[in-house]
Amino acid sequence: MTDIDTPDLADALANDQDGTFRAQLTEYLGTWRDKLNQARSAGLAPGDYEAANRLAHSIDQAEKLIRFFTTLKVLATGGDKQND
């Protein structure tokens, strides 16, 4: 797996010609979503459950930003959109 810990995420996405970095980011976020869902299913204290919900919402927003960035890249380059 490529290291997704990069100081310039926008630059890494912009230079992601084959979509590998984007796929790895999406997989990483999905892994955390699965962990959150497992924790919520197992039961959490009300405060922890609310924090888990906020984190899940943040993951959703991060995925939306990644898709939006990809769309902008396609528009800017006139290329084909990469599949999810």
C-alpha cells in the first residue's frame, strides 16, 4: 500500500494519474467507517456514541471532497472520470 500520509493531499491527488492514491484514500476512510460502525453496534456511552457519529460524518465529508476534487480534475484536464 502506498503511504497516504502526505503533507500536501491536494498535490498528491492532482498527481494521481492512475487513481491509485485516490483508491487507497477511499479504502482507508472505509476501514475507519467500518471500525466506527462496529464500535457503535457493540455499544458506546452516549458521549462516545455522539463523538463516533461526528467522526463518521467527517469521513463522509472527506469522501465527498475526494470525489469533488476528482470531478474538478476531470473538468480541468478534459479527461475521463476515474471509477470508484
